[in-house]
Amino acid sequence: MANLLDQLKAVTVAVADTGDINAIKEFTPRDATTNPSLITMAAQMPEYQEIVDNTLKGAIDTLGDSASEADVVTLAFDRLAVSFGLKILEIIPGRVSTEVDARLSFDTEATIAKGREIIEQYKAAGISKDRILIKIASTWEGIQAAAVLEKEGISCNLTLLFGMHQAIACAENNITLISPFVGRILDWYKKDTGRDSYEASEDPGVISVTEVYNYYKKFDYKTEVMGASFRNLGEITELAGCDLLTISPALLSDLQATEGDLPRKLDPEKAKAMNIQKISMDKATFEKMHADNQMATDKLAEGIDGFEKALVSLEELLASRLSKITVGA
């Protein structure tokens, strides 16, 4: 009998949710995703100090020896996610998601500019834009920025997605990919209800992603659904058949080590037969639906705040590494 990971790969694109290059080598996913927390974590691992140090040295070379520490750290910070992305792209055959600074989540123009800048960094390293997904928070402003980038041929991955209003806005703007956060939705409901656990089929995160998937397939939207942020195997197996699932190395390992039947749960043909009402999305509708969805309101704000804190930690880490490099020199 085949393991669950092999069976999952037959109906869903498995994506590695990590900045750990060794884990990506182990599980051979098609694509990989990163975020500020994962990059910060990877940057602290001894085996990746060379990537961090080389990025800092590259910033010094660009700015000159007379550049201030703050300027060097800022440039290295802008380049580090791309540095990890380039290493990841040496391993995987598909795409890597690289995230725009979460502190720009409510600034459409700044997000557009940062997305273009990331693509230019990859282009300078010889990587075509079809292998990159620009990762942007699913605020109204972020979705509008992504819409502009998509029209320029830059593919986007809209993250921190918790509600149908976010999903519909992305689909109507022809976004390439969305990443609804299964586990974080579950976290909110467990805290809100006081329940310790949910059966996988009743998991609020699973239900949310299933509804989004069925809506997309019912109305033939091109936007792909990539479930993310998993807490257990049940959440993953209940979403077998989803376009993509981005999974942590620990859960990829559990899937690989577990044998059993894995039936397909999500199916585009079944979705087309469903009675689903179509919703037209504009800013006012988006804002009302967001305000009415306390879970989405709470988790989007919390997610942006968490990524912002990870970015501050990363800047501090780079400053610390820079002082060691300059002292060593």
C-alpha cells in the first residue's frame, strides 16, 4: 500500500512550506513557499549562515565600505528572501513564493513597487518571472496591488486569507494563487468555542477552504487554491484534491511515514453541480463582509502583526551578523 504523501501527490500539488533547504531536498516538492517567520528561522540555522553572510557582503559591495550599518542591513534585508529563494529554485522544478514586506500590507503603491523590485532581483540572477510568486497579504489594498502586478505578467500568491470575501476579490482580479490558512482558522474557533478539538471533516479551516474551492470551480475561476497552515494530518487528507497544499516538513514526514487509503475529497466536477450563489465583490462589500467576519478580522490583523515582528527580528539578526563580519574583516 502506498504512503499518504505519494497518494496526495497524485491528486494535489504538494508544496514545501519552509525556508529549510535541506527539508526541501528531502521531500522533492514541485513548489516551495516561504514567509518572514520561516526565513527568520532558517537564517538562524548554522547551516545557512553562509547565505546570510554572503547577502550582507553583497550589500556592502553594492553600497561601498563607507555605507552605514543601517543602510547595509536594509539592503541585505531586502535581498535575503530572494537569496533563499534562489537556493530553493536550484532544487525544485517549479515556483517559489517570496513575500512582500508585511509592513506594506495596506499600501497598494508600495506593494506594487516592492513586487516589481523582487522580480528584478530574480531577473538579475537569471531567474524568469514565471518561476516566482509574489506573496502579498489579502487586504483590499494588497489584492489591488496584486491585480496590477498580474496585468504586468507577475504572478501573485495572496496569503493570510481567512474569508470568502478575500477569496472572491482575488478571483475577480485574476490572481494566480491564494493561500487560505486552515490551521489558523481552527485555532481561532478552538479559542472562541472552548473546544479542545474538531473531527477533521468538521474542522472550520477545512470547511472554509472546501467552500472556497467549490466556489472557484463552480464559476470557472482560474485562481488556484493552495491550502496552508496545517495543524494535523486530518486537515490535509480532508483536502485531498485541492489544487495545491503547502505543508510543513514535519507533516510531510508524517504523510510519508503513514500508509492507508487516501480518497479524493475535493473534485471540480462535483463542485460544478452544486447550488452556489455568486457574489459580486467591490470595496464596500469586501469591507462589510470583513467586518461581519470576526475570525477573519482577528486573524488577518494577527497575521500581519506576526510577520511584522518576524521582520524586525530578522533585521536585528542581520545587524548582529554584520557586526561579526566587519569585526572579522
